[in-house]
Amino acid sequence: MSETILVTGSSGFIGKRLLQYLAGEGEKVRILLRAESDVGVLPVGVGIVRGSFSDQETLSQAVRGVDRIVHLAGVTKAVDESGYDAGNVMPVQNLFAAIRKHNPELKRFLYISSLTAGGPASEGIRGVKESDPPHPVSAYGRSKLRAENLCLEHAARIPVTVVRPPAVYGPGDKDVLQVFLMLARGILVLPGSAAQQRFSMIYVDDLVEGIVMAARSEEAVGRIYYITSPGPLSWDDVISASKPVLGFSKLHKLSLPRPFVFFVGAVLGVAGSLWGKPVLINRDKANELVQNYWVCSPDRALHELGFTARTTLADGVAKTIDWYRRKGWL
């Protein structure tokens, strides 16, 4: 029997793939969109509620009668800490207020957080685990952790689960696209120690599958999960996976020293504060970029959810680049 699932952040890269997945499984899907958001092409039968997270009437319409909520919406760029809280913490707080009043029998609230809430690992092999004390190194990560804590505070009354993805790539992503654009031109500019850096990644369709598994599992209530592909990756791994598809013959790698990255971040951060607009990089974001080990462990998701990412890096990169080319992005 199908359930009704509310998805926030459905107009984003991950949200769009999640809607397709849920529709393919015959679930009834409802989405919450800002008034100005472009609907785009939606699967048949998706219900739409328009409004903001600050409007309780909108939220009451959104949460009434749904069985599960997947909260993807949030901000990844803001001028300051309060801006991140407005985009990542306030919506969670207001959603729970609406749930308590209008849908106290909700089966699950699944919050999509981020590896940045847990912070980087101290080494590049084992990676951080859910049981490790969180130590976010940026305002974004701290805001995601505050949102997580809000969720877990409600766990005694409303079943909640938190998912922390690492870097996500796949068709529709615009962040990792920048890496492929550089590789296609035969150059790769990276902040920090490119030779030392290790990181976790996951293909978007694998993440979506893991999200749904976590949202349905009874064992996942009150738990946090890193949904990731197994094993740490290096930039050489990404280069090797991309080379047969992009066809570049020579590659020039340039690692930007940490002091230079922080200098650029500081300058642009001041400019962003003066303009009152988020910038691509500030000193806070620079601290994320220069970390050596954004690696997380897949063990808990494997043992408790039975989740294993099925897409290899080579296959995921090939599918992603093919999609970029067909869309004229690359």
C-alpha cells in the first residue's frame, strides 16, 4: 500500500532524483515549494503546496495527512552564521511545530544533513563514524549540526532519522561539474594539499536509494547515518575515472597553498559582507576546502540498513559526463 511522502527541497539536484524514485515506486508525493520556485517537470500526481517555512498555515497544509517527511531543503551559502540558521535551523524548528499540532502520528521525519556536521576525519582511511563526537569546521556545518540536534530532541515523540551524505555527484549537479570542466581543459586547480587529500563521494541515485531505505527502516529511528560509497578516494582516482571519458592527454595540477586560500577567502568574505550577499568562498568556506580528510565510514548503514552503494566511480563519472554533454553543460 502506497504512502504519502512530503519532500522539501524538491527543486534541487538531489530532490529531483528523489521525486523520480518515489514516483517510480508508486508513492504519493507532496512537495513544499517557495512561491517563486520554478516547478519544472514533475512526475505525474505530485501535489504542490506553495509558501515559506516561516508561514505556519503553509506548513500545516504541507504536513497534514502525510506518512513520512524527507527534509532536503536548506542553504549551502550565506553571508554569516545567522543566515545559515535562517536557512537550515528555522525550517526544522517550524516543521516540528506544525507536525506536533497537525500530524503527531507521523511515521518518520528524515533530515538530510551533511558530512560537514560531523566534521573531517583525523586520517584518510577509516573516516569519521556516527559515534565520533561532531566537530564541524564551518558555519554551514555548525548550522546543520544544530538542525540535527533539534531533530533528535523530538525523537521521543516523533520518529526521526538523520542522514549525512558526503560529496554527491551525478546528472544535474553543478558543483562537481566545475571539476570536470577543468579536467576537460587539461588543468586541475585545487585548494590545499591535493596529494594528501582523501574524500568520500556518492552517486546521486545511490544516495536516493539510501535515503529511502533509512526513511523506511524501523531500526533507523533516532539514528544518524553516513550514506556513502565505500573506501576513500583521491584526486588521482577522480582523474583516472574521468580521463577515458573526457579524453584529455595531459593534465596540469595546481595545488593552492592554504595561506593563499585563506587570503582569498578573507578578501571575498569582506566583499560579501559589504554587499550583503553570499560569495563563492569566504574564510569560513576556505576552512572546509583545505581539510585533508573529508572521509566517512559506510559501516553503520551497511550493518543496520543493508545499504551498499552500487555505482562504481568509473560508471558514475561516465554517466554524469554523458548527461552534461547531452545538456550542453560540458
